[in-house]
Amino acid sequence: MLGRIVAALPAIGHLERTRPVHYLMAAALVAVALALRMVIAPQDAGAQFVTFYPAVMLVAVFGGFGPAMVAAVIACGLADCLFFPPFNGVNVSNNAVLSVSVFFTDEVVVCGAIAAMQHHFRQRKLTEAALHESEFTYRTLFDNMLNGTAYCRMIFENGEPVDFVHLKVNKSFDELTGIKQAVGKTMTEVFPGIRQKDPEFFIKLGRVAMTGQQEKFEIYLNTLKHWLALSVYCPQPEHFVAVFDVITERKAAETNLRIAAAAFDAREGIVITDAGETILRVNQAFLDMTGFSAAEVVGQTPRLFKSGRHDAAFYAGMWNALGQTGAWQGEIWDRRKNGEVYPKWLSIKAVTGADGRVSHYVAIHTDITERKAAEEQIKNLAFYDPLTQLPNRRLFMDRLHQALSASIRNGREGALLFLDLDKFKLLNDTLGHDKGDLLLQQVAVRLTTCIREIDTVARLGGDEFIVLLGDLSENSEEAAAQAKLVGEKILAAVSRPYLLAGHDCRSTPSVGITLFGDKRDSIDDLLKQADIAMYQAKAAGRSTLRFFDPDLQATVQAHSAMIEDLRLGLKFGQFSLYYQPQVENGRIIGAEALIRWQHPERGLVAPADFIPLAEETGLILPLGQWVLESACARIFAWADRPGMADLTVAVNVSAHQLRQHNFVEEVLSAVDRTNADPHKLKLELTESMLIDNIEDVITKMNALKSYGIRFSLDDFGTGYSSLSYLKRLPLGQLKIDRSFVTDVLNDANDAAIAQTIVALGQTLGLKVIAEGVETEAQRDFLAEHGCNAYQGYLFSRPVPVEEFESLLESAVPA
């Protein structure tokens, strides 16, 4: 009972400033006890201590052991003096001494007990207060930690920790998991993705926790879309604290750094500058490319590498593009440390800071020296005669096409001079082909000296040369006189003696001349006219020149009649589509749609006889649209037929069609009207189409590609578009021209071109198909060099749709 009372009373009397009060309280309580004693039993010696006991105990409780002892001494003295006879004096009788001694001893024992209990309960309260404060501090820290934290108990199975029960979690843990009542749930229930990703994860986690090791686990949870770093420690057996830290941003930053580091170590040269163009960093590829060291480059500006080949306007355009779009790319010439000027493809990207201002520039440099050399090699193989280094027929035809267009625009006349060496076959037979080749080379040099820089002289083959004169007089008679003057210079120059490896010989030319201007003659007509005039010169005795006589050409009238028939053919539906299979790995994968004209009188007219006329007259536009819509209708018709649904149909597009501003809309209109699958439609373009306005061509191609329509570059190798444009075109396929395939087994140049085109297609990730494959030997050669798609008479000539469909039911030659 006394213990409970003491425990319940406040712990006082232990501070120095309150000690005097406690001693005064001792005296006061003894005085109060004395007064009560006098009132209760003033003469009863047996009750001498009845009021002093409580007084001393109260002093002990509220004042401590020292004041209680003072109160006991005073109480003993007063009791002895006042309540043991004789009264009012000190009595040392045996009975009084014994009573006082017993009283005093009791008081000492009781006061000591009270003091001991007070000390015990005071320490316990201090401990409880400290524990309460510690618990409050822990709970406050636990609940307000930014990291998700959980206190867990391990669940064992066969002695291994296989899961964990959450006993306590903080607010951040609730926010991380999105679970309001995670307490009592297992970690599998809260994080189901962990066990799915790593069934042994919980066992490894529990083992680490039990060993007390400090280890972090990084896990990615699909359910939370977060990377988490999990740290654990074990405060007591079979329990641990788990701290979850979201590290998604850090992991993303690490990934970006790895990607950036990998990109910086790429094969392309990379240069990083500040906004003021000062070079901050370069990679090893750039140093290898330029020959400089990092110390020589860092701190400089890119002007260190200027080649001097570009004017101020070029760089102004570059910086203008960077300012407007934040990026620029193009071909540029720079200088290496050793002074060598070389071409490269440069891409520059502006990097902006948080304020939107440019903070850095990142430039990627690709050395295209080898590519330019390959371009030049292909150009020479494709466009120049290897013996004389003069333009060949392909290049000449293109230049003639441009000259005709220019003549129509500016109204000035032009001329063709067709040249054939007299008795060249006899010279070859008598002196040998090596001497004949020497003669052709010397003739080429002499012809070149007879013309202006704007004119062209080409070798068509054998001993035939042709000269193109442009920008002559607007007056036909004056133009004829100018052409005659050049023809006479050629006669004089070519007729001079030759020294061929020690052999003197003479050779004379026969020259036929025809003029062109606003008559809008076709190229074929002009070549025929010049050829006819040349034969007129031979007929006149050789070593002379003749102009074309229109009265002798009956084909001119036939030309006009053909144009009129072409208009009627369109009107009355005389055209149809034939289909030539395209084969890959022994299987028909598609077909090229080829137009045919069934004339009521002429019969089946070859495309070469009417397509040029359609181009010349503009009828190619309605004719091309008809072909496109007919091919799309066939795609739709095959869509639900077994074995045909996956076929692609290739359609040739003319330059006139591509140049139309509404070309994209016309193609999409044909697809929509026929409900054709655009992914099955392939448009074939020729290289000559890429000469004018390449940016417009790329824009139109990209627009159609976005709908699934694919593109093939037809007759590749016969044009002269830059390969720098080729990689920008959204092509899916290159087609090797039949002119290379025909002699691929006999002509080293054609074989080299074919192999180069296949290699180029593989480099650019484009499919390659060869047209004009007529023999198994040609196919085997192409297959050996990586071309596995073919089109040609070996598999089938172009056939009507019914025959093509029956081909699908038969085996393709292996």
C-alpha cells in the first residue's frame, strides 16, 4: 500500500533550491504533530508517538530522508521531555530510552524504505519518459522518411525465408505502392512482379538480412513502372527493415550516359562546341579522320578545318538553317592536318538550355571520300566510254533531252552532227583492233578540240560519234551556217594523217547534220534524221557532210499519224496491261504492270514506239493515270484469291507525272477509288527524274510512303544522280538495268556495274532486282553476287492477266 502511495506521489525534494523549505516543513509538521498530541492525549504516556509517526513519514515522502531524520530527532526529544514522567524534564529512565530508541529506529527504517522506493519509482519514470520520447522520435522519423520503409517479419519454409509480412510501413511506402493497408500483407501481395521476375529473389533477400550484410538490390517493377533500390538490415531475429528508394531517374540517366558514351565512340567523327563555336570535346574517330590531336583541336573553332572550297554564302546558308530549324546537314569539303582536302557529310544539331538559348552544337562528321570515289567510278562506268573517255550513249541522250528542253524554252536552235569513220572496218582488219582503238582515241581528242565547252561529243559505239551543238542562232539559216562551220572543222581535223604505233594512216569522216528547235521533234526522230543525213554524205562520196532533207523522210508523216492514233487509242480503250513476273528465290513475289496497245490496224504496238510520243505530247498524263488505276484494280481483285493476295504490282511512273503538283493526290485517288491495299503497290522511278527539284521529289515520295506505298529505282546505273541524294530517298528497291544484265557475262564493265549496284543496295539496306534476265547463266552470276530477285524472259515474257494467273499455278524455274 505504502509503495503504491509513494509511486503515485510526485518526485520532489531533490533540488538544492528547495532543500531549506523541506527542513522548515520538517519542523512545522513536528510542531503540528505536537499540537495534535496535546489535544488528543496530553497525559497518556502510552500514546506518546501516535502523532509523531505520521509527521515523520510525511516529511520523508515530501522532503526526503535528511529532513525526515531531523523531524525524527525533534519528535524523540519532545516525546521524552514532555510525555514521559517526570514531565517537563529530560527523563533517562530505562523505559523512556527504550521507547525513544524503538521509535527512532522505526523512523529510520521507514524513512529509508520510503527513500528507496522514491528512488526506484523516480528512475522508472525517467526510463519510461525516455522510452516514450524515443518512441515518439522513432515514429516521427519513420513516418516522415522520404523513402518507402517497411518493418517486416520473415516467413520460413524448409528453413529458408520465402516471403515477408509487413508489420509496419510509413506514408512514403503507401504512396510508393498505392496500397492503403499494406500492414499484414506479404511482400508477394504488395509487389507481385518481384517473384514473377526472379523466383529466388526473396530467398536471397532474406539470407542477406539474416547475415547482417549491407547490400542493395536493384529491381524493376512493371506494375509500378519504377526502378527501386532495396536496402535491408536486421534489428532482431527473423525481422528486418526494408528501405525502398525510387531510382528510375537515376537509371534513365545512367542509360542515357551509356548511350551517349557508345555514340561518342562511334565510327563517325563527333565534335561538341559551345555556343561561341569553341571546340570543347572531340572523339577518337574525328581525330583519326583529320589527323589532329585533341590538344591541337580543343579550344579552337571549326574554322581550323576550312578547305577554302566554299564561299561566304555557303556558310551563311548553313548558319541561317541552324538559326531557323536548329539543325543542318549537307556535303562539305574540309582540310586534314596534312593539307589534304576531303569530302564529308556533316550533320549539325543545336542544343538549347532551359532558357531556350543555344548552349552547345553537336556536329557529326562522316568521311565520304570512298563513297565519292565510288560515285565517280560508277559515273565513269555508266556514262563514259572506257576507250575514249567520251560521254557514252546514256549520258549523251540525257544531255540531248536537256538541250531540247532548253531550245524550246529560249527559242534558239541546236544541231546534231552524226559522224561515221569511212572504211574503219578495213583499217581494223588490216592493222588490227589495237590500231583501230588507237585511231578512235585520237579521233576523240581531235573532235573535242573542234567544239565549245557547252557542246558535247559522244561515242555511240564502234566508229560512230555524235556531236551536240546547243545555243545556236534563233534564225534557222544562221544556225545551219554555224553547224556547217563546225562540221567543216571536224572534217578537216579528223581527215589529217594519224600515227598509230609507228603506222601512218589516214581516215576520213562522213558527217550528217540535222537541226532542232521549236519543231518539237522527238529524240528518236532527231537521231534518225542525223543518221539519214550521214548516209546521204556517204552516198555522196564520203569525206563530206550533208544536212537532213525532210523530203526524204517518210517517217515524219508516220510520226504524226502515230500521235493521232494514240489519242484515239486512249479515247476508245485500246490499251491493256500485261504482267511480267518478278521472281525471288524461285517464287513469284509480284509483277510489273506493262502497258500494251492493241491497234485495230497496226496490231500490237511496242511501248518503245508510242511511249516517247506520249511523253512528247503530254498524253502520258492520262495514260499513266489509267495504268495506275488499272493496276490498283488488279491488286484489289487479287486480294481475296489464294496465292495472289501477297503479290506486289510495280507501276512505272513518268517524269511528267512526278512533276505534277497533284501527283500524290492522283496516286492516292487511284488507290481509294479501287479499294486497293497501298502496301501492295510499288512505283518505279528512273534516275533521270531526280535531276530537277530533288527536294520536291523526296517530299512527294515520303508522303506516299506514309500510306504504305513503296518505291523502286528503275534502270539504276543509267542515270547520273548523286549517291548523296540516293541515301535520302525513301526507296525500298534498286533495279539493275537490262543493259547491264545483257552482257554481264561478256563485258567486264557491265559485270562490275552490276556487282557495284548489288553491293550498294546491301550497304543502304535496299532490295535489289535485276531485269532482262534471259539465261540461267545470267541468273546464276547475279545470284552468286548477292542478287536473288529477277525479272526477264527466263521466267516469262510480259503476258495478259489470264496467262499470268495461270503461271502462278505452275512452278517457277529453280
